[in-house]
Amino acid sequence: MTINKDKYSFYLVFAILLLLLIFNITLILILAYSGDDVLDRITLYLSITLFLIIVTIILLCVICKRCKNNYVRCEHITNIIHDCKTPIATINIVCQTLNDTDIDSEESLKYYSDIVKMESSRLVVMIENILSLIRLNDSHIDYNQIVDVDKVINESAASMNFLIDSLKGKLVLNLSSDVKYIKGNCDILQSIITNLINNAIKYSKAQPKIIVSATKVDEIIEIVISDNGIGIKECELSRIFDKTYRVMSSGVSREGTGLGLYYVKENVEKMKGKINVNSSFGNGSEFRITLPIVK
């Protein structure tokens, strides 16, 4: 990711102003020093200057990092909002068609109705992605809720069923009876599951098959989401959780939102969990999440 020239100019001006401030403060302190020894004055000058320069560098690093993170975050939100235009435009076209055409068969009516439902589901996912981005940096999120994993997975799957059915795909749930509770955030976990299922659909073949399983292993809950999609190239595996990286595999069946897996990983880690991926290009992917159970 690159930051535009205006932002670099801002950093440069800010740095110059800070250095001028350092210079002025240093001169004032030297003039106020009562000692007569020139060496003492020079030592004091160098010590104060070095200290203030170090403080300035640290402040600049913090400011630059924060500005960069906010820039990336806003860029992702902008991408998602831009992608929202596609389903909205599709729904608008369907509405115009229904308004201008006499629909005399239930089959045609169902066809247009299915399009509206599918595009509405896409909009819901996009809005959830935007909310995830906003919530990610919200320090007031409660990550100490008692979360029913079984319930969250079932609700997440239900919200994606229509989209999968419209593609003549299949979503299979394999949930062990001993999968119960974790400590985390219910909305965040649902967003994680929904995003991973949507990601599997996006990189699916003609008829996606997605399996969501959950089991209890010792003191953790293991959630696995696997698919029969196009998979991920080996050279991309180590980078898919990077903030600005997006898998550029060919054959993607649906438009993406630009929301990277970075945000899924961040949220999993905020719940004291881990996520990793196994994939073979052409043979699908498997995302594995481990979360500590409530003790």
C-alpha cells in the first residue's frame, strides 16, 4: 500500500515544525542555564537535543502508523461501499423490469424474486463487513461474553443458505454434541463464520460444497470450514492474512468486497484464538479456528 503525496507533505511539514520547536526550546534552556563552563553548556545542549529528537522520532512513528492504519481501514470501507453499487443496481433493474413488463407466469415472478433475494443477501454480507471494520478498532467491544458456539454456527449457516441454494450448492454442518461455550463476542464470532463461508462461496466452483464442522479437543473448540473451491496457490498461502493482500486466483465466481482475511484473523486473536489455512490449488481450502472454552 502507498500513501499519497499530500500525506507525505503533511508528515514533512509536521516534522519540520517539531524540529523548529526543539531548536527553540533548547536555546531557551541553554540561555537559562546559569553555569559558566562552556563544556557544560555544550553537554547540556547535546543531551537535551538528543532527547527531544528521540521523542520526536517516536511521536512521528506513532502518528504515521496510526494514519496509515486509518487510511487502509477507510480504503477497505470505500471498496466495500463501491461494491454495494452492483447489487443495488441489479435490484433496481429487476424493479424496473417488473414495473415495465406484464409478468404472467409464476416461474418468471419467482426468477426475479430470487434475484432480489440473492442480491439482498450480498448487501447484508457487505454491511456486516463494514460493521466488522468499524468494530475491529472499537475498544468498547466486550470479548468476555459467554458464547454458544453451536447456536452461532447454525445462525450463520442459515443466513447463507439462500445464497448457496441459488448456486445449487450445498452447506453441510457437522457439529459435535459437546461443542458448547467459549468466552468471546457473539456478534464477532458470527461475523467470522459468515465471512469465511462467503469467502468459500466467492472462490467456489460452479456448485459449491462447504462443510462447517466443530468439535471439542481438550480445552479448545475447533471450527473447520472447508470447501471444494479453486484453492489457493502455495506462494500466496503465507500472505493471505496480510492486511492489504487479496488472493488473485483466476476463476472467481463472484465479485469480492476487498475485505481481506486480515480482519477475520484479528478478531479471532482478540478472542484468544488462532486461525490457519490448508489449501491445494485446484482442490479447495480448509480454514481451521481454535478457541479456548469457558472454564
